[in-house]
Amino acid sequence: MSTQHSRTAARAMISPAVMLLLAWMLIPLCMTLYYSFRRYRLLTPERQGWVGFGNYENFLTNPAFFHALTNTLLLVGGVLIITVVFGVLLAILLDQPIWGQGIVRILVIAPFFVMPTVSALVWKNMFMNPVNGLFAYGAKALGLQPYDFLSQAPLASIIGIVSWQWLPFATLILLTAIQSLDSEQMEAAEMDGAGPFSRFFFITLPHLARAITVVVLIQTIFLLSIFAEILVTTNGGPGTASTNLTYLVYAESLLNYDVGEGSAGGVVAIILANIVAIFLMRMIGKNLDA
């Protein structure tokens, strides 16, 4: 009886927090769904009305939508490839006994704690500026013409900025996984004549499979909502060259003043993100079961 009373008391104590969390999540979602079915422009707020799926049709038939969807996939895929490949290499390097190992690890992980807006501003003004950036000075020193990264390769530049920020996260997870690798297994393989590449592909890489799936899952969820780096550096341009779904929703809502279509875009983005998350969860579940 006391156990039942304890459970009832525990549920009563946590219920306010649960209700607050549900309200925090459900109220914005319900408001977004509500406005996605209505005509609501900020410039003409008096002209409201129920339009059904008209906002969704306008958003999905918008020529910028397919560009934004393609850019989103390229952005997520490019960052994942860079962070996983270089994360594995950095993790292996940091696992080696070197002088000042602790300081080196802190310096490698430090970029992950820089705010996205600050990171984008630093890369835009200090590195990629075609006049005063460090890359421009390096090109001039070599007798080359400075390259305007954000104008001529905007999406690739954003992929580089975001990869620099997320590489420490992947390195940290993969380094932890490498440190759990049985050293006796590696020593036995070395004594049997296995070279460094054979030990990497047949022992280290299979051991990192679960850690890599975790990195891919977590990063994908966050990379689908990249926004600050695009807003600060390229504003989605030139044209729609660096516009992803998140920035397109922002542009429709606050730049074109169409809250209805922007809300429909937000719902579409949520649906696509959940589809990707479910697919990745199944993939990681099968990997963990194996």
C-alpha cells in the first residue's frame, strides 16, 4: 500500500513539470498547424480566412522548395562525410601518446563550444573575406587572385563552417569509442603480422561502427535545422544557392510576410525531419542489436 502511495505522490510531484513541457511543445505546434490552414499575411492581416491545403500547395510548388530541399540534403550529407572521416582520423591521432596530449584535446574540442553566430561571423570576416580575409592574404602572397568563397561557392562554404563546428563533437564520441578498444587485440594482430591499414579496416573501424551511427543520428537531427550560419553569411543567396528548408520557412514567414505559407513550410519540415529521424533510429537500432 505504501508503495502505491509513493508512486501516486511521485506522479503528482512530476505532473506539473510534464504538463509544462507538453504545453511548451504542443502550443507552438498547434498554432503552427492552425495558421498553416489559414490565409494570414502580415501586410494585410484583415484578409484572413480558411484556405485548407492551399498554403501547402503554394509552398510545395514554390520553385525555391526543391532548391532548398536539395541544399538541405547536400548540407547534411556533406557535413556528415567531413565530420565522420576527419573525426575518425583525429580520434586515432589524439589516442596516440604525444606531448601535451590534454592541451591538444582541449584545443581540438574547443570549436564545438563557440556559438554558431560567432563562428559564422569569424569565418565570414576573418577568413573568407575576399579583401581582408586570411585566405585572401594567403592567395595574394602566392601571387593568386583571391577567391570570394561566399559568393562563388556559398553552399560549400557553409558546409565548411558547419563542419568545423561539429567536427569536435564527432571526434570526442569517436575518441571515447577508440579508448574502449581492447589493446591486447591490437597487439595480437600486430604480432600476427597485420599492418596498420589492416588493423584499422578490420579491427578499429568495425569497433567504431556503433559510435559512428550515434554521431550520424545526433548530427543529422541538428543539421536539418541549420539557420544561423546561413543568415549571418549568405542570407540564403546568391538567389537560392544556399537556402535550406529552415531558411526558406524563415523567408516566407518574415521576409515575404506570409505566415500561412511559412507555417505550412514549417509543418512540411517537421514531417521530413521525423521521416529522417525514424529511418536513422531504425538503422541505429539494427546496428546496436547486431
